[in-house]
Amino acid sequence: CNERNILVSNAAGFSNESVAELAIGMILSVYRKIVGADAMTRFGGDRGGFLGTELNGKTLGIIGAGEIGLRVAEIAKVFRCKVLAYSRSEKSVEGLISTEEFKLMKPEAILINTARGPVVDSEALCVALEESEIAGAAVDVYEKEPPLDKEHILFTAPNLIMLPHIAYATHES
């Protein structure tokens, strides 16, 4: 960019609220099975099998306690969540959450990724969901920008909400 005189800048803070709100929405959607319940209703079904989980009082772990992470924590406290936050100084995030980390999680844990695709190993996430090592997940970011390849491993994962990188996409942002 420098060689071609192209200005590069960081627009930090422009979508903090959007991303934080979507993260909370994704948590609620996974816990309350909103997407599946919507589909069932549209196909003439009832609430059979849709026993959800409350967010109230849960422990919420946040990796990345920057502006967005802190805003998620603030919103989570409204739900009386215990918030544990971690902030790292090392910048390498490739596969931060992988097989070993999923095995350390409780079976009722859920994972939300609105950060960067490579933070979570997609193959390990798929296996963790298939083997009920965690209860569910929602992701908005991937190894590459959507559209994803039709054979992407996460398309086969159960209890997963997949979004096309929309966390920042609001009128306000």
C-alpha cells in the first residue's frame, strides 16, 4: 500500500455496539433454540422438543477484553452472568480454540465467535458439536469471507448457528 500511496487506516470503535449486541443475540439464539423453533413453526410444528436454557446466572467467558468484549460483559451483567474476561498481549490467534480447549469445556457450554475466523478451529468445533463435548455454537466469522464453499465442514455440524459476517452490519454502524 505504501508503494502505491494507498492510505490504510483502522476504524476502531465504529461497530462496537453492533458486534456486542449480536454476540448476546447469538447466545440467546443458541440457548433458546430460536432458529430451530422458527423453522419448526413455519413447517406446522409445535414446541415439542424445544426446551431451552436460560442465560440468567451463567458464567460467561470472554476472550478479548477490548471495547467489544467489555461491552458484551456489561450487557451480560444485566442477565446476572458471572463474567470472566481474558485479554492477551500476543497477537497470534490461529487456532486459539481447538480440540484441547473443547475437551476442557463443560458439556453445557456454548461457543460464540464474532472475532476472527482463525480464532476457532472449524474442524475441532464440528467434532466438539458432533460428539456433544459442547452444547452449541454460533459463528459469524470463518477462515475466509462468505460465501463459504458448499463443502465447508461446519455445514454438517449440529446445534450451530452460522451467520455471513454480519456482526458489524447495522444502520448505525
